[in-house]
Amino acid sequence: MGNVVAIEGDEEAFGRLAERHRHELHVHCYRMLGNFEDAEDAAQETLVRAWRARDGFTGSGFRAWLYKIATNTALDAIRRKKRRVPSADSFAEVPWLQPYPDRLLDLAAPPDAQPDAMAVARETIELAFLAAMQLLPPQQRAVVILRDVLEWSAKETAELLDTSVAGVNSALQRGRATLRDKLPARDSHSPGEPTSVERSLLARYIEAHQAGDVAGLTALVREDIRVTMPPRPWVYDGVPSLAPLFQAAFGGSHGDWLLVPTRANRQLAAANYLRSPGEAGYRAFKIDVMRFAGGRIAEITTFDNTLFAAFGLPVTWEET
């Protein structure tokens, strides 16, 4: 839970100490909130609250102390925004959902994490997990993350949330039941690095999309493919439903597409750039995050261009 540390009265020294935990606190807030930008605000607010409350720090467990502040900050945000969904049958029901760049997840991962721990981290950062978490009441959401993701004990979790061990165990049981009911079934392989089949599917998706090859794209997806576009409320289920999307992307004078492979939420993704007719360069347009099943693309979640910079991607792309 953390070693004994001394908090300096110097704000700069305190900031250096707290900054070591910024990335993991950001991911923690993201798991609670499901929104990258809200998590940024919550992580920053956590550090501000920590500085203001530094006189109340007892001198041990600095990391746990920060997590308590971060959890309460996220809980305050959830209650203030009143963001909880009655059902989450598709990502369209979670309009505030945003992706999380893998390059930032790598900064938050403990350097000595074991392979099995990293597998759990992947399972609990994927979009499906984030959306399912939005079904849980705020306190229950915090319990599931603290117990099953951070692997805190029931006693530690109860102390952080100012509740009883019995209350923690009850909330955990209910939360786990909801997640089991809502999370999609997985393929048999371990949720680790993408398989060669999945990497090939992404490469072929990029090639077909850039070529405007509708038949090629259709061959890559499952018959029951689902496409959603948070925050828009649209849901496209099945290959026939994709016709208007193909028409919008490739029909008429749409322009030219350039796709760049990337990763979000430990899932393969493609950043899409569009060059409109008459324009010299490409501009950031959208990010497609993939879920695979049965050797095909099972789901595409399309996000706008808001977070290109967070992905380390330029907002414009000039051909050389």
C-alpha cells in the first residue's frame, strides 16, 4: 500500500512526488468515468486536492492516499454529471464514452507487472468493460475497480470508501454479476497481444478502406457486425445495415482516405484522415476501434477526431 514518505511543504517538491502517480491515477479515473477528458480533469483535481489536504496525510501509504482522493474525486464527478445508464446493450447508450490511447496506458503500467496481471489490465480497460461499468452505481463501480482491478483487500477498500467489509463484499458480488451478464463472450485465446490474424485483418481493413473497396471490407466483417459512433445514438447491426455508411464514406465526391494503424484500450484501431476534393493535405477525421471474434471483425466503434493529439497523431497529414 506504499512506503513511509515525508511530504515537503514546498509545492514543487510535493508535485514531483505526486507526479510519479499521475498516469495511473488518470487510468483509474478513466475506468470510473469512461471518458478520457473527464479523467484528465479528475486526475488534475486529485493532485490539487492532495496538495490542499497534505497536512492530513499521516506519513505512510502515499499512493493509497492519492487513490482515495482520486476515487472520491471521480465519485463526485459521476454524481455531479448524473452519468449512469439504465442499460448498455450498445456503446450508443454511453454517449460520453471515449477511447484511451495505448501509448499512455504503457506509461501507467507498473514496470514489474507480471504477465497475468497485464492480462487482467487489458480485460479491464477494453471498451466493453468501460461501457458495462457505466451500469453500476457509483459506489459499486469503485468497489469493483479497487477489488478486481487494483487487487486491494476488502478491508483496504472499506477503509478507503468509509464503509464496512460486509458492504464491500456485497457491492462486489452485485457488480461482478452485472459485468458477467453484459460483457461479450471472448475467443478462446488469452486477451494479450493481438494475434497474427487480427493484425492481418486490420491491415486488410486499412487497405480496403483507402481503396474504397466495399466488397473487400464486407469480406472482413462478421455477418452480425455492429458499428456504433459515440456520442451519436446510431447503431448499425449486420452487414446490410452498413450500406448507408459505405455510401457516405465512398460515394460521390467524398475525397481520399488515409488510415494509420494505432491502438486504443488494448485493442487494434485505425486513425482515419480525409482529404477533401481540392485540398492538398489530409485532416484528422475519426478513430475506428476494433473488436474481433471468429477470425473476423465483430465490432467497430468509431470516435471523432477530438483525441488525435492524445494518441500522438497529427491533426493534419501531408504526403511526402
